[in-house]
Amino acid sequence: MFESLKSLWKKDESAAEEYDSQATLLAEDIQALEGKLEKDPRNSDVQKQLMLMYNRALNVFAKSKQHRQDVDSLFLRIDKLRNIIRRNI
């Protein structure tokens, strides 16, 4: 009877590993896009892609054990990107 209740609180380790791998891939993609943006800050396509990646990464990083500490720096990078976009308008 209590086994079914225990299973509700048991954490699924495979889900945590999946979030870690997704977060690692997103971090690599973000670095590549940030490199492109440094070369050409006026490239609006890269700006849009980067903003979308940041928003995806927020959810995944928050659920990832390895990248959870990067959420604050991600918010700072979003603000920096917004400032770049404002300057270009």
C-alpha cells in the first residue's frame, strides 16, 4: 500500500540527466551565437535566435543540477542583449 506513495516522491534520475544534457547542448549553442553577435552586433537574425535560446535555456537550466547556478548570469546576458537591440533601433 505504501509503495505506491513512495513512488510519488521518488525522484527520477533519468529526467535529471536529460535536463543536464539538454542544458549542455543549449550552453554550446548560446556560446556559438554570442560569438557571432560579437563579430556583428547589428545582425538582427542572430539577436532573435539568441533571445529565443536564452528563453529556452532559462527553463532547462533551472531544472538542471549542473547548470542551475547559471540562471542568474543568463538573466544578465538577456539584459545585455536587450540593450544591444535598443541601441541598434
